[in-house]
Amino acid sequence: MGYFKKAKVGDKVYGLVFGKGRIVAVYPDSHYSIMVEFDNRYQVPYTEEGVPGWGRFKKQTLFYRTDVDLSKADFSPVDKILSPKKIIKLREQGKLQVRLPSGLWKSVKKADTAYVEQLLENEHYHLFRKKP
């Protein structure tokens, strides 16, 4: 039985990537059983287990808001803006983190490649940091 087996339209959820959202559609006979619209207007399909339909995620990234405790989540601001050379070096070493739209810091390896590349192309270096 999946985490979102009894999901209903209008249920409040929290995604580790996009933050707060609501379930806008339920598809009981589909691989992606729910569609979630986040506060930034993105709509993302999710499986019954809470795995998104984009990126390279293999684990649950969506939860009911009442089940999420963000008291231990890392939302801290960046201490120092990294140079492009430092970003490349840390990325090769596997020590680079990116700030997701939800405000959480995650490894660049776990983030969507297109999102990371867009940040780099637009020179948003303040959204990268060395893994603490």
C-alpha cells in the first residue's frame, strides 16, 4: 500500500524540491497517481509512493504536510559565494550542494541536471556551496 493510496484533491503536501503544494488531481489507475501544484505554480506528477515524474529520484520526495518536521532541515544562507572554478572543482569531487527552490540544500548529484545547468548558465553562483 502506497503512501498516497488515499490521497484526495485538495490535500496539503510538502515536496523536498518545490516546497508547499496541494494535490490537484488523482489518477487511481495510472503509474503517476497524483498531480501536485506547488506555490510557484509548477505541476509535477508523483507515484503512489511520492516519487516525482522528473529528475533521477528513486526515493520519496513528497509528503503530507502534517507528516513533515522541518526543524532539522538545512535552510541556512550561503556563507561565501563560490567562484566558477571552485564550483567545477567541488562538483568533480562530489562535494557541491545546490539550493533547491524549496530552500533546502541538496547534493548536485541528486538535483535535476537541467536545473543545475540553468543556474550555472545564468551565473547564479550564490545558490551553490561546499558540502558542510
